[in-house]
Amino acid sequence: MQSIPTLLQLLECDWSDTARLMRSELRSIAGEDAATMLESLGMISPATPSNQVDGSCDFCASHDVVQNGDGDDAEFYEVCPYGEGGPIDAAELQTWAVDPVGIANVLASAVEAGQIAEPLLPNAAWRIGDVSIGGEPFSVVFATRRGASQLADRREASRMIAIGHRLSADAFAGTLTLAEAFAFTSDSVELRPNRLRQAIPLSTERPGNAFYRKGQVWVVRFNGEETFLENNVGPLYIARLLATPHQPVPAITLLASRIGIDEQKLIGSSGELADQQSVDECRQRYRELMLEIEEARSNNDLGNLERLQVEEDALTTHFASVLGKGGKRREVGDVIKISKSVSMAIRRTIDALETELKPLADHLNDAVTRGVAPIYSPRCEPDWLV
């Protein structure tokens, strides 16, 4: 019973939902008992009989089949335009549909005995197990090329080892072919753990802190814990701040760099920079800052005092840019609105980290000051890969 070679032949192709095999094809792959064996493993199921067969003459690639009679008395003939056709055994017309779910289950049981594949995408991708490599967990996924293409857009793709036929490796932790991931014998399938480890080159030490974009997700790692964030504006702003600790970055600079334009274009096209309400809001924040600075001094809270003074300096600089002699408003863009937009984006990302990676959320809440010139001022000096 040549089950494993047949399995390999079937899986090394990117089958569609309607892929069918005729008896002659199964026989050429795995011998006379192929259909019975593969049906018992759940990898194929009977489908509609074929109305064509391979041509038996020297001229035709295929012949149409006609039926004479019904039921048990039915007879079948192949029709050849050159008169070479003849009767054909009805059994040769039987076809089978490839069942990728059954194939995935066979692989899952090879990863762990009795395990059933978990569908990730209908008829396209399945999680067939989990492994730990270098102290980090990874999902083992079997996928068609179509399934792998869709999985690549998911943020968890970088924690997957994808197994299939000619899969792109860009988004995944590693990729393997079936022959690389499994050892096939005449009656068994065995996982090759060493091959999985070789697909992910990891050092023996756990990676350091990181906050960088990979494909459509952000890889976030802090104090040995890791998570992933969706690709939106908040992580982009935070990454910029992490790259320049203790240096205020004007909110307008963050926005301009994100959308790829000169920041002067954001501040010179809408009349006066700040309407009276915006100026009043700045003045109110300045008064609040003075009270908070005084409180920090009274409590000898040096870390908080430093951050408040940085914001004070940034707000003073902002006043100088928007107010001319005598307090007259200059004509530039709406910096206050931009600052609020940037601050909210940063806030949403930190809120997401409250559930995804709380130690980092706590660290950023303590170290990031938002406002017209956000700044990252950590109490300690963690190294960041950004």
C-alpha cells in the first residue's frame, strides 16, 4: 500500500476545490490499491464519473465516452474520429475528488498522534500543530499557495512555519516543502523536528527589545515578551519616538514624515495658525503645566519634573511660532489639531498594548509625554531595535 508516495504526489500540487483524479492516474502514482487506500485515509472521495478517457489510438490525446443502456446493463464505449474506439470498463471512468482536509489531518497526526487539523482558511490552510524552538512557540501550518498568500497578510504569520509547495517565505517565520518537513515511508509519515528548527535561525539568547514593521504588522518585543500590532499610524509615531529618546519631536513633524510631505505645507495653507480657541487652549495647558511642575518639585518627583519641563519648553517654542509681536496670531496651519490627532493615535496604540503586552504599555505610559512635541524619556535606557 503505497500511501506515502501518493500523499507526497498529491500535496506537492496546488489543488483547486474541483481537482479530480481518474483510476489510471491513481494507478500510475501508487499502484492498484491506490483508491481504496486513499479513501480510507480520507484524502479522496468518489466524484462524478468521467465522460472522457485517454485516447487508445495513435492520433488522439483523449476520447469521448458514450453510454449504451442503463443500470447494470449499461455499456460504455470510447469514440474515436478515426474509428479506433471500442468498449471500456465502467470502472475506468470512476474519478475521485482530492480532499485537502483529509490530507491536513494525516499531517496533523504525524505532528502529534491523534491530532486533528484546525482550519484557518476553508480548503486552503490548516494549523497542524505547535512547536517550541529556542524557547519560543510557533504554529505549524499546511497551506496551498493560495492559502499562504492570504495568511501572509495576518499579523500572526511571523509566528508560523508554513509547509506546502513553493510558498513565499517573506511573511512567515520559516517555510518548508513537504519532503523537507516530513519523512515518508511505505506505511507512515513522521515529522522531522530538526528541519523545523533549521527553518528558523534563532540565537540561544532571547532577542532584545524591538518595535519595527514587518510586512503588514508591527513586531513588538519588550523584556522577553512579544506581540504584534496592526499596521496603523500609532505604532509609526511611537517607533519614531523610541529611535530618538529624550528628544522632543513636534507632532507636525511626525505627521509630515508619515504622509511624505514638507511640514511647511501643513502649516501655511489655512490662514492663521491658531484661532482664538486654539490659543486659549495652549494658554490653559501652559497654566496647568505650571501647577504640575510646582507639584512635582514639592514631591521631589525628578523624573516627572523633567518630562513636564520638556513639554513646557516645547509649548513655549510653539507659542513663539504662532504668536508674533503683541500676541498677534501668525498665519500658519492648525498645529493644535495636528497635535491632538497624533496624541490620540499614540494613545490608541498604548491602549491596545494594555491587553497585548501590558509591561510595555506601563513603560510607555511612564516614559512618553504627548502634546505639541511628543517625547520618549525613559527612566532607564532600554535598547530598541526600530
